[in-house]
Amino acid sequence: MTTIATFGKFIFGAAAIGGAVGYGSIASSPEGREQVSAHLSEAAVFMGLVRARSPQPGDSWGGCDDARAAGTAPIYSGEPGYRENMDGDGDGIACEPHY
């Protein structure tokens, strides 16, 4: 049983390394780098690490739900669309994510 488990770990490790090398090889061309960059950007937005859209001049939101739906939340003090009444705790960050 131990031999089978060890073999399974080896196969899983080899597959993971092969997948990483294969995915990395995509980035060897300009088109591949754009593809990898797009996937990483989508993942970063999904995980809440970056905004989908930076605030733009003239942005004005009816509330945080609208700003979140547009992908611009959170909005920092001094950025277009920031309003103190949207900053519930007064820390200079409006429409913070709910955790």
C-alpha cells in the first residue's frame, strides 16, 4: 500500500510540474504573455486583490452597490467618485469589501 501511495504522489508531483512548465512555455511568445497576463488579471480581480476598473474622472455613484457593480470599489480619498458619505468608518476608503 505504501508503494502505491508513493507512486501516486510521484505521479501527482510530476503532473503538477509538467503543467507548470507547459503553462510557462505559453509565455515564451508575445501572444502567450498577453494570454497569461489576462488570466492573472482575471484571477486578481476575482480574489479582490485589484479593482476591475480604476475610478475615472466624472465617476459618480448612487452608492457603494453601484460602485461595486462597476468594479471600481474600493474608492480611496482623492479618487474620482469618492464621497465621505460612502466612507462609513471615515478612514478615507469608501465602499470597502465586506469580509
